[in-house]
Amino acid sequence: MFFFFKQIRDIFSNSHSKQQQVILSRGAFFHLLGYLGSCVVISLVAQSTYL
């Protein structure tokens, strides 16, 4: 399974420049933060006794 991810990573790194990799990585990171933040907000709203 590890070899599969290494191949995917190699394909990605060969098809994008270093600058593109940084931009895509940052974008993915902030999308992940947004998703996790929205999960927290939804959980807090669902636990609220005022709704």
C-alpha cells in the first residue's frame, strides 16, 4: 500500500512545478481547516440548548 502512495506522489511531483506544489498544498491545507472548523461549528450548534 505504501508503494502505491509513493507512485501517486511521484506522478504528482513530476507533473507540477515546485511552486505549483506549494500552492496546491496550501490550498488543500486551508480547505481541510475549513472543513474541520465547520464540523466544530455544526457540532456546537447541534449541542446548543437554545435552538
